[in-house]
Amino acid sequence: MSTNQYDVIVLGAGASGLMLAFMAAQRGRKVLVLEKANKVGKKILMSGGGKCNFTNLYVEPENYISHNPHFVISALSRYTNWDFIGLVCEHGIEYEERKHGQLFTLNGAKEILAMLLAECDKTGLVDIKTSCEVKAVTAIDDQGFQVATTLGYFQAESVVVATGGLSVPTLGGSGIGYDIAKQFGHHVHPTRAGLVPFTFSDQFKEVTTRLSGNAVDATLSNDLNSFTEALLFTHRGLSGPSSLQLSNYWNVGQSFTINFLPNLDLTDFFKAKKSSQPKVLLRTLLNEHLPKSVVLELQNLIWAEFADTAIGNLSDDKLEQVAKRLHHFEVKPSGTEGYRTAEVTLGGVDTTEVSSKTMESKKQKGLYFVGEVLDVSGHLGGFNFQWAWASAHAASQYV
């Protein structure tokens, strides 16, 4: 097999890999991108329900989870959300702002992928090979690296690991990036599925199954964090933005609380109604604020024994108890849906062993890590894409 020589070899043709490829090529570097799937950018195409939530208007280091929280600051400040928005506008891609500053394309994720590929093409220095599995990465004395693949051997001064995490294996998620990191002496933090729906195996699962398809705006909280967004009931448990967000801060065996009416002080509300509408039932009052089917399930769980008692005949104590349960309804998931549906992988390559300025390994010259393979995970809302763009930009200036 002939050896092919490049300046940079990028492992993975996802968001961070393609971004890095064209930015390094803009500096005159000859780049090879290797992708094991049959198509590039599969995860980009399915993101945001196919609309690609490509960044957020309000990006802060606090939107990221890492064992080394300061690591993200340098890259995010050198390539901001506004830099990427500028690129999107240059390509005439139309987008819309949704709640919480999330930016989505109007005409589909394919436009973001097409933009990245167009930028690669424009340089004339980027080769992309699909259906190409990496077998081994070997450091060669003073000459960089040799990468053995199913399509032959390739050599380069720099190798960039942009292989992503373990989430959605059907779209090419794999652990090869972690294996390469360990091979070169890096510590890898244990990984688990993030931004993922909760599953239940107790009686609450029957409730979520019956309520499947219903959504309410709720606050989900535990000791580590709290999120107020849509909560969706499913056949297996709880999903929707609030659940996905909290899953990043949850471990098996832990419980959390749901506040079903975060914008209403129910104790005051009930007491006011008790004097103004003493003959009304609790469920009738709550039907104005929550779907009827949800109210009926909560009634069975919380105030079944006085379901048909008028509010005027209930003591203030009882009303306070009901209010408290609706504001602090405790649930204990049995688990999550796992990597199959997870949007990110928590954990990954220890960032204390990687330069925050260049993304280069502190253990192996010429080896770089970008994107999700690192121990950096963003909240839901375009933050993981922004990390892909920013970390790729940081490394592209040095590879």
C-alpha cells in the first residue's frame, strides 16, 4: 500500500472535524479527513429535529460541564457565537431565534453541512474519505504520525482527534477517540449518556405511559441544578428540554423534584379561591393551568381521598399539603434511555492534559483533541455546536 503524505489528518467528519479542516487549509495546510461512516456530518443532519440548533445568542462558560470548568474560556472567547453567525450569514443561510436564545436554520441542517463542505472545497487543500475506518495511529520519530486505515496508510505532521463521543451509535458514535487518548498516556474521565430522556420502572411509569404525548412547562430540580422548560411524558418516562437538561446532573439511584406550576403560588391561589369560589373542586381550578389528563393523574397520586370535596370544605392545612406536593413532586427514575438517544456524551479526555489555547496534547506533540471527545459537554440549546466550532478554530491555528 502506498503511503500518502499530508500536513494534518483529521479523524472524524462531524462538526468539529470539518470546521477544523477548512480553517487549517486556509492557513495553507494540506488536510485529510477520515470518516468511518458512508456519509459525512450525519449527526449534524439529524440535530435539532433536522433544523440544526447551530449556536446560541448567549454563550457563557457556565453553559458547559467539565471536571476542569475553566478550560472552555479561552477557545470560546477567541471564536464566539457571533463569528459563526457571521459565517452563516455570509453563506446566505436563513435562521430564526427560538426561546432561550437558540438559533435554528429555517431550511434545514443540510445547509450548515453544505456550508462546511463548501468552505473545505474552496481551499482546494482538503481531501475527505468516507467509509474509512482507522485501525491504528502510530507516532513516528520527528516525522509526526502514521495512520493505518481500511483504505491504506497515511502520514501527517499533526493528527486531530475529532471522533465525537458514544452517543447515537447508529450515526457513527464510537469510543475510538478515547482509545487513542489512552494509547498516548491520557487520562479519560468515565463517560455516560447526557441530554437524554429518563426511564422509570415503578408505578410512575404507568402514569407516564398513560400521559404519553402530553407536555407541560415545569421546573425539574435536584441538589446540583434546576431547569424550567417543557416536560414531555413518554411511554418510557420523561423527556422534553427540562428532563434532558437535568439528566446531565443526575446519576442512577438519585431522585429529583418536579414543580408542575412554577409560576403560580398554589397555597395563596387555593386560599383565595376558597373564599371566592368555595364550591369549586381542586381539579376544576387546576384544569385552567394544566391539561385535564395530567390533573386527573396528579389527583389520583396526591388528593384522591378528597377528589370530590369542594375547596370550601378543605382545611388550609390540607390545601397547603396539596400545594406543596404539586410544587415538589418527587420522582426516582430507574435510568435513562442511554447512548441510543443521548445528544451528548458526558466525560471524556481529561482537559488538564490538553492545552486550552491550542487543543494540543501535553503528552504527545502534534496530537490534538477537539469537540465532544474532550471532557466538555454543553447544555441543550446550541452550546455543543458552539464548542465544536470554537475548539476546532483554536486547534486549526496551530496544527
